[in-house]
Amino acid sequence: MKKLMNWSILLLVLFSLTACVAATNKDPIRVKCPSCGYEFDYNYEGP
């Protein structure tokens, strides 16, 4: 049972890391201002 628990935790950690890597693309994010409706590109330069 402990072996199954370790494998499931390992798979969960690997899945979360791959999801983070897939989400950090370099394409600009399209943002729309809720008050005036102006649309612009936002480039996130985070850590």
C-alpha cells in the first residue's frame, strides 16, 4: 500500500510540473479593459 501511495504522489508531482511548463509559453496574452473595452497584448515576464 505504501508503494502505491509513493507512486501516486510521484505521478501527481510530475503532472503538476509538466502543467506549469506547458503554461509558460512566450505568446502575449490578449487583455480587454472592462471599463473602456480597449484590447491590448500583455507580455508576462515573471519568475
